[in-house]
Amino acid sequence: MGTAQQHDRRTAGKRLLSLFSAAAVTFAASVAFVTGAAPAAADPVEQCTPTVGAIVAVDFGPFGGGVVRGCDTTPTTGYELLRDGGFTTEGTQHDGPGFICRIGNGAFNSGTRYPTPAKEACVLTPQADAYWSYWIASPGQASWSYSPLGAMDRKPKAGDVDAWVFGATDVGGTNGRPTFTPDDVRAGGGAPDPSETPTDGPGVPVGKIDVPAAGRWVTQQLHDGSHVVDEGSDTPNYFLTTEAAYALAAAGGRSPVLDKVVARLAAGTGEYAYAAGPKEAPDANAAARLALVAAITEGDARDFGGHDLLGDLEKNVCASGPAPRCTAKGDFAGVSYGDGQALAVLALLRGGVVPPADTVTRLTQLVCEDGSVTSILIGPGENCDGDPMTTGLVALVLDEVGGHDTTVAKSVAYLKKAQLRSGAFPAYNGSTTGSVPNTAYAAQALRALGQVRAADAAIWWLSREQLAEGGFGSDEGAEEGGLYATAPAVLAGSNTSLVTLTTKVPEPTEPPTTPPTTPPATTPPPSGDGPDLKKGVAYLTSPANLHQGRYYTAGGPTGRADFGLTLDGAFALAATGHDNDALRGIVDFLDRGGKDGEARTVHDWTNVGSAHAMGGSMGKAALLAQVVERDPRDFGGKDLIAGLADAVCTAKSSAPDRSCADKGAYTYAVSVFGQSLGVIAQVRAGETKAAEAPIGYLAGLQHTSSGAWPSLVPPTGDADVDSTAMAAMALDLVPGDAHAAAVDKALAWIASKQLKDGGFPGAAGNSVNSAALAVQGLSLDAEKYGKQIAKARKFLASQQNADGGFNVAKEGQRGSDLRASTQAVGGSTGISFGVLTRSLDGTTPNPLPPSSTTPVIVTPGDSAGSAGGPSVVNAGGPNGGGSLASTGGQALGLAGAAAALVLAGWGAVVAARHRRTATGGDL
């Protein structure tokens, strides 16, 4: 599934289908409609504190009310926080209770749920300009972040604040923010007392990092004493080799070992920084890192490996953006991360060059409202959520540039607030466990900027994380060292940073305090350095996930199916071929009219043959039939190909009818994913002529300047990796070469968005969905983009958990997510939806259980506003709203909420540009 879908999984459901007329209410009455959550007693707001429970605030302003606040002292999910905080909710008929369509509270208008049926029928997913959007803030966070997870998936921590706002926002949550701040509604009327932070509290013992031991460990990681290679590879990992150089310089100054490393980096400069050719723009991040190696070791960045690194950085600054290799004006071309921008600015400074003013301005644009700095090089105005590591580095660089004292002070304040009582810094806002790289970079910045006490606390924590052999792991309690964590820890332990680090002539030193050791043995990575697909399939087909071996549920006690997710899983199984019997069970269930716990079939989801037929959903179901060699003209008793032909819009619909975005769009296909699915299904069915208008509409959505596609239909101006990959797959399938140039441009844009760890940016951050879809898209030209594909597959492997499933993203909440896992498993194969085929011959048909509506029982484990803020009412107080009984909502998968993205995101496979086999491989 796509990033867009992940984005839509937020209970607010984000963006999609249209409002309905009164006639839709009649239609809804004829089907099993989702009832709202019943009232339950809310915890008094005063029982929530900065360290106990979480607060939820709902703004009823658009309906004539104020902000109503609720408390849950033991929240399990964002959904439970909303319900147990005293609010009633109602979902949509199409998507179930997980998609929050209405919210009410007894503190406002006798508990009426809004929007009322007269304004929104809650039959299909509401429009992006009129829905409940979901916002979150961690302790100490001064501004709201648009939640990267649905409320059913998010697990609030003590001191967190959630907010629900009705209105409009876009995919990235860049507008429509709450009009009140987190501190206006936070427990206790504000942020936790700063005096409780480790920097101002009781004295923290000052530890000491064994820098010489760490230096020896780094030396032991070198291949042939000159460079780092990944396990099982003979190719230098130049990124980690630069990290090794920094660590060796900090640990022992100039040495024969360091000289050998520097010489190897110089010899590999062309391969590392100028992979596109010596006359092309360099990889700015690689050029900056090499220039810093030269500066640190008293070399010449103007002639390093035969290249003028500084001159080439100066010459390749983006004059505007977004554009190919440029997110915005002032970017160093090709940089995707904030730290890459910072390192390039620093490299110029250390080389005696005044950085172009736009490059420094661009750095300041990455500073969020709370002083943190975002790791991804976002565009101006996009949602900003920073982390301690990037904040520490950027603060150091801006301080070195000069003239940014206010901004630097703001970032220092954020770092002091983000520091945990242990002295550590978390990897991301809201986490309660320490991260070695984040703590090391924060410690470097705090010491350089005069916050010695806070820096000492961080060093003390780092000293406890140092392993016996001298290295450091990335996470708190890690048992295996890594260069990415060890290098910044060495700099922090040496009281230096990349701003000041330099070598000097070696002097006699004391004998080492720790004897050398042999690095621990490690388990070889899975074949091909990609995810373990057999484990991934086992996760997808486990009884805990695949209900009765037939479908995935949307959560809750009724056994309601998430048909979009079920199709995602089927595509993943078809791509790998690892469990064809399980695939047969899913297909038979869908094709033979199998009913879920609410007596719904797949066509209660596609709406084929009705006034609300959904083009994307029909396309997705038809495509599965084609993949497994069933008849899409008679799948589940319906002709999906005829349904798609009937769903092609002849003109843009007029309000209040929002079924057609424009001529050539499919009805209720409100995302590029939905439009692409319909096109692929029609073309695979030999209906290219009938698909001419949808193909033309899809092609017309491409941004001509960059080659990217937006997420939504009608478009909102954003650019999305997932949607671009999907659109490229669809157009690549169209016979002839009319769209070849558009596909080529799309793939180039996708490749330009790859992050240094191999991942790709998406709505959830460094996203598993986006990386998997990028693999699929880039596999359309695997020969050209082989390196990018390999890096992305390694990234996906890094996000696979012990149970075989995958995280949603590198940042944020940990734990396997079904939807992300379907995409990761299928996407890793790189097989095209256009050619994917999986024969079910020889499989054992699993008998369908008798239809039943018997639910599967799941057992779930004051009225004054804050001073100085908006009018805030507390739920559950004297004027609060009644009682709300728990219905096991924490088991509900808000992931199954959003219709367009349920069909938009998916775990399928991608097209190989007419160059790959039509049969899924046994990977």
C-alpha cells in the first residue's frame, strides 16, 4: 500500500471520497451500518498529569462550540484515548468504525455528534476539505504534528496530547492545524516543569567514554586496513569509511591507519561522489563528507582525489524548487536529508568558503517551531517534526556560520527539554528510550554551546552504553557495535565535533587501558541483502493475522473484513509464491461470495453495480482476479471490467455530487492509486480503447517540471513517491511508447528522492511503504537503477522485525504493521502488477466456513479552560458528557479506515518495463 494510504489510516481518514446527498442515507439504511461508540465514563481531567495519562482535545469550533478536553489515565491507543476521554464516535458505512466520521461529547450540545447527517452522510470516506484530522504532540513539544499513524495504531505515552480538528488539510498536514497549542490543553495547563529535567535536577554522575578502546574497535572494522565493507560484500561502503575517518581522527589524531583510510577515500572519490560522471554534479552529501575528511586531516578539499569538492558544491546549489534533485531553493542538488545540507554548509566553511546565503537560509527553514530540526529536507511549509541528532548538528553549523543566535538558542532549549532523565536523548520525539547517535550529536552541540551540565549527563549515559570491545550499538541496551553509532560517540567523548575536529602530529601516549578484542561474529544477512520474504509471508498468513485463513479484519469484535488490506496480502503472496494454498484460501473467499463477520462480501466494498461504485476498488479486485487467472468479468458474481467501463466519468460532477473529479477519472477514485488500479485492470483485460480517457487523465496529473505525481484526485500540488511509482507502472503497461518519456522522468524523480540509508520519504517519515513501492517503480528499469533498488531492499531488511513483519517507518512507533508488511513483502520482489501472474493449479482449496454474523469476541485488556488559552471545556466534569462503555476499540485497526487509501496502498508488485517475466518468482 502506498504512503497515501498510510496517511489515510488516521482515524480522521484524511482526504477521500465525496459527500453524499440525502438519498445516500436511504442506501446506507439498506446495508449493515456502523453504529457509533456508546458513552463511557471519562477520567477527570485533573487525574492526568505530565507523567500520568494523556489528554485529548476536540475542537467543535466549526459547529459553534469550543475546545473540549478529555483525559485517559491508561490509554492503549489514540482511539481509546478519544473514547475513554468522554467522546462518542461514529464511522462510515463503507470503512467501519475505525474511520472517524463524527465526534460528540456531552459537554457540547447534549452530545450531538458532528458533522450531522444533514451535512455528511458518513456512507463513504469524507472529502479532504471536511473531515476530522488527527494531530499529536509529545511532552515538551510546543507545536502539533500531523499523526503518521491512525488512532487505532498510535500508542500514546504519558504526557502526550492528541487533538482532533474538523476542516481541511492536505496529505502532509501542512495546513488545518489546531488553532490552540499543545500547552493550552496539556495536563496541568502546560508543559512539564523544566526543573524536572536532568539538566536542572539532581547532579548526574559524570562518566567517561573509553576513547582509545573505541578507536581500536573502529580500526578492527577496516577491510585491508583502509576501508569499510558491508558483510558479504567486496565493495567499499564509503559513507561508513568517512565515519571511521572521523572517529580515528578524534581518537588518536594523525596516524598511519588514518592516512591509509584517507588515501582510500581519495582514490574512491569518483566512485563515491561522482558516480554520475566527473562532469556531472556530485552527490552533495558524499562531496561534503569527503571535504570534511580533507579539512580534518589538513588535506586539500580543492584537490581531493583529483576533484575540487568545494567548487563543485558551490556550483550546484538549487536556484529554485521543487525541481529534479531540488526540494527547494538553496538546497545542495541531490541532498535529501537535513544533515546533508548542514554538512555541505560546514564543508564550505571549513574550506574557507562563505556558503551561498540561500544554503544557510535553507538550513534555518528546517528548524521547527519548537526549535527541533527535521531530518528530512522538507519543503517550505511542510509538516515539521525534528529529532535531537539533526538538531545538534544544525545548531553547531548555524553557530559556526554566525548571526543566528536566536535560532541556535531555540534549538538548545529544545535539546534540554528533549533530554531524558537518564541523560540520554531519544531517536524521535515521544520515545522513552535512548539512542546513541542522537545522544552523541546532542552532547557535542550542548558542550560546544555552553551547556556543560547537560553534555556531561549525556556522556555519562553514553559511557554505560559502550560495549566491552569498545564500540557502541545504536539503541539503548544494544549488544552489537556499529560505526554509525560509534563515530559520533567518539567525537562526543573527545569533547569535539565535526566543526572543530582536526588532527595533529602523533605524540607518545599511555598504554591502552583496554586490551584489543575480536569483533563479535554476526549472522549473515538474508539472501540478496533484502528482507526475509519467507518470514514475511509467515507473518502475513499467521492465524493471528489472517482471520480464518480468509481475510484481514478491520479490528473490533464483529470480524469486519478490511477487504483492501486483504487484497494487499493476496498480491504479496502472489508475488513470492511462498504459500499458494493460503493465497487460494483468500481468493476463494473473495470469488465465492464469502462473508465477513458482518455478512459483507468484497462487493460491499467495491460497490460495483451501485450508484456509489468505486473505480479504484473495482480495479484492485479485478486485478487480483487477473493475477491468479480467475475471470474479472465474473469475480464474486460481478463483472468488474464492465463496472470499470461504466465508472469512467464523462465530465466533472457538480456539488453536492462529488463522484467525478474530472472527465476521464473513475467514479469515487479519489487518489492516483485508485486511478492507476483502474487503468491497469482495464489494460490487462484488453480494454485499452475503453481506458483511453482514464489513461489520459492519469497522464495529465503528472507534474511536468519534476515528473512526479500527486497523491490525491483532484490534485493538491504535492509530490508523492508511492503515487509516482504506481502511476509509472500503469502507464508503462499501456501499449506503445506514447508514455515512455513520462515514465522515464518519473523513475528519475523517484531515484532522486532516495535517502542515504536507502529509504524514501513518505507520509510516515522514512517509510517502508514508500521504499517498497520505489523498488517496484525503479524495477521498471532495473538495469539503470540497480544500485538504488539494492539499497532500498537493504533498508527494507533493516525494518523487518523478529516476527517477520515490518515497521511502518524508520522513525516513530516500533512494531510490525500488517499493511506495511504486505507492501514490503510484495514490493521487494520488484515484479510488475502489469505482468504478475500466479497460477493456483495444484493448490488445495480450503473449505469456506459457514457464513455467520456471530462476532469474534475480542477482550480488550472541571469545565474551565487553561489560563491564557482558548475556551477549553473538560469532559467528564460537572458539565461533562455522560458515560461511554468500552467496546474493545483498541483492537480495531484504524488502518482499515480510509476507502481510497485502502485501495490506494497495497502490497503488490511492480512492473518491469516489459522486460521481466510474467510469473512471480519464488523469492
